Amino acid sequence: MKIIRMQECHLDDIARLEEECFSHPWSRQSLAEELENPAAVFLTAIEDDGETVLGYAGMHVVCGEGYIDNIAVFSHARRKGVGRALVEALIHWQKTHDGLFLTLEVRPSNEGAVALYRSAGFEEVGRRRNFYQNPLEDALLMTRTLSH
């Protein structure tokens, strides 16, 4: 598996992954716009064949503050270290670009993701009430402060 910057050739697969994973998925067009966004850092996990998309992660960085938008892994590739590799790649990117912290929202019911983020050094710093729809659910706000 390799982690590389998201490219045009990945967009169809990532849009399909968004549909699979989220009740309010990003459109292919929205993902394509991030290719040109200087504040966006979108990474793709691909098989060693260089073509098969396993998952992706995206964040926006402003003034050293990183906001993770999405991390998603195809169901057939879960529990194989793909999500962890993507999280670690975002952390590494932030550290090497003098980032201050990373933050994200996650459904409390997504126990696997919460455990992954905790194991990567994220701590719960708050809760956004009724943040998610379909189904209605709070969001845990989790942050990892970076040391240099």
C-alpha cells in the first residue's frame, strides 16, 4: 500500500467511497475542486499496483491549524491498517509543515474510528450537539496537538 496525493484518476472511486460511507457524501465535483484548493491536503491510499483505491483522507489547513474533513476506507480494505496509515500520513504532513494541531468530528457510535483516533493521540475536547443527521447524533470533537 502507498499513500499519495489525491489525483484526478482517483475521483470516481473516492466519490463511490463517499456514497458508501457517509449519509451526506461529497460529490465528485466537490472532490475535484479540492485538487485546486491550496488549503487542501487530500491523500489516497492505493494498492501497490498503483491503481486500486483503498481509501482516502482529506483535511484543510489554515495558519497551521488542520481540520480533518473525512477519512474513509472501502469495506473490503478495513481492519488492514489503511485508516491508520491515512491518519499517520496526515499527522506527518502537519508536522513537516509546522502545523500546530489537527482536529476532527466523529460520530460517538463509530467506535472503530474513535478508537483509531485515540490510539493516534487525539483527545476528546468537546461535543457538538445534534451535529449529524440520518441518524441524528452528536459529534465528538477530537484534537491532537503537535509538538515540534
